[in-house]
Amino acid sequence: MKTVLITGATRGIGLELCRIFALELDFKVYMGCRSLEKAKNAIIELGNSVNIIPIVVDVSQEESVKQAFEYYKQIKPKEEKLDILINNAGAQLDWIPNGEYIKTFDIDIELLDKIFRTNVFSHLIMTRTFISEMSEGGRVVNVTSGSGEFWDNNAIMDFQPGYAPSKSAAIMMTKKIAAAALPYKVYVNSCCPGWCRTAMGGDDAETSAYDGAKSILSACFINKKNPPSGYHYRYGKKIPIDVLPGVNITKYIPFSVRKYLRKILIPVYYKIIALKEKNQNIKQRKNKNAK
């Protein structure tokens, strides 16, 4: 049986991931949780699946992660290896959807540290702690956000001074972890689930927790024969995070203009990538036939 460990798994997207992996894909699911009581209630909500096993862990605290790792080694079968690690736990403590938000000059450094510990440092701590128990060809998916993409429409607003920068840092941290994981033959990518209707995303979000889970799920299984590593995805598509795709920006373009350019250029960007891949596949087949 394939295995997956999901942090922040007792609600929202994390809970939906548990449901899909355990009930639809027949994975053994290790449900990362801060509260065992909440995990037990979540498992009941999912029909008391025997495929779901709770593991208490506060991902922002390295000692807690180490204790969770030792517990995992105690309860798992001797030959079992983790196939997928999803670093889903996140903290959005500087903004309440459709409510209060903290401005950049007003954010408390201790709060900023807490946000970064959960959204960035935990990805490193969890991965380096559990990687020795991961299978060859295993996948790590760090859940990030479009808020961390530099061309996001909110990037130049006095808004989310902790959450947005932490998600940018998480994307770069993913690249560093991907490089470090190469000797283990474990592939590491980040993924944006989209803006989802959850406790964190609020009721006005564009998509459901199920949609967000499917976006993350796609990142877990991208290209099984030649897995990518160190990239950023959304709904199975590779996303550039620094500039508008396909545009060489030589001067400042207002974000109000970028918003409309993005709608036009991203579909074109994907078509170009698809065409390049198609031509590359044709070339490879020709070379193979020539041999």
C-alpha cells in the first residue's frame, strides 16, 4: 500500500486530501495534526477509515517534528517507506478574510516569525527529518500560494506583510530543498492550490477545498517517468513566479495593466510550452527510429 503524510490535515484542503488519498486512491494516510482530539473527529467525519492514522506534530517546532518522526518509525511496518510528503500546514495570521488585516509597518516581528516558521521553515524541517524514510522516487509537495508570486495583483498593496512574503520564500525554499534531496532521489515541488473556500480562504473564494486538493494532487504525480523537481505548479501547470510569462519587461508596467495581460499571455505561454514538448517528443521518436 502506498503511503502519504499530510500536515495540517484536520480541516479544509488538508482534510480533503486525506479523503481523496484514503478513500479514492487507497493510500495509507498519516494525518499530521496539532490536536489528537481534532484528528479523531476528522477521521470520524471521513467515515472512520482504517487507512488514516493521526500523528501529532507542530510543524513550526523542530522538537515536535523530531518526536513525530520517532513516533512514525515506531508505528510503521518495518519495510514501509513514505511515498509522498505534503507540507500543507499554513498560517495566515495577518489577515482575516473580508475582515481585519495588519499593515506592513504595524506587524509585530514575533508574529512575522510565527508565520515564517509555519509557512517556510517547517517545509525544511519536515523534509530533512522524514526524507531518510522516504522511498526512492518519492515526492514532496510544499503548499504555497499565488500571493507569493511577484506578479500577483496584491503584491504592491499594503496587505499580507507576513503571509505573502512567506509564500514567496517558501517557493525559493522549495528549490533549495529540491537540490538537497537529489542524492535521495526524492522530487520536491511547490504548489498553489488556488483561492479556496476554507476557514483560511473565506467564503468569497473562487474555488472549493476539493479544487485546491486536486491542484495539490496533480503536483504529487506529475510526469511519473521523468519527475520534475524545484518547480512551482498550479492545477498541474508550471507557473513562473517573478514576471509575466513570455514578456521581457524592460520598464514598469502597472499591475492594473498586468492583470489583463496575464489573462492573454498565460494561455499563449502554455500553448508554446505544449508545442515545444510535442516537437521534442517527435524528435526523440525520430532519433529512436534512426537507431
